[in-house]
Amino acid sequence: MSKNTKTVLLLLAAVLLITLVPLFALRGAEFGGSDDAGSQMVEEIHGEYEPWFTPVLETALNGELPGEMESLFFCVQTGIGVGIIAFLMGRLVERKKWMKE
């Protein structure tokens, strides 16, 4: 066996271990997000918490947004932010090229 083949097989075995060990080691574990932890702390400190306002889209739709819509809005916001950052970085690189000329 060549050195490259051994390296590839070793890396594949490492990937399998990294993906499969947590499945069995963390069986039955509960994972909560920071939103849940924060709301639980607020309830412990202040009892029943009443928000100051309701989100604009929830009032417009007469209820909470479905999870797919929240994910869509998050992805659109991320895309817009990345687009702006990439545009600005491109402008900075081009400015350096123009300054050299």
C-alpha cells in the first residue's frame, strides 16, 4: 500500500470515529439553546415575564412565524450581510490596485 492510500484510510477512519462516537456516547442527552436558558433564568428571577412589545411580523400574521419562514429570513439576512462585506472588501482590494498605478 502506498503512503497516500494509508493516509486516506487513516483519515476516513478518523472521520468515522468523530461522527459515530458522539452518537453512542451522548445517547439520551438533552441539548438546549441559549434562548431557552435565558428565558428560564428570567422566569426564576422575575417570575412571570411579560414582554414589552410583540414582533412586527407576528402581529401582522396573527401568530408566530413557522420555523421554515424564520430560517428563510435568517438566510436572507445572512446573504445580504455577506454580500455587503464582500462588496466592501472587493472595493478595498481594487483601491489598492488603483493606488499602485
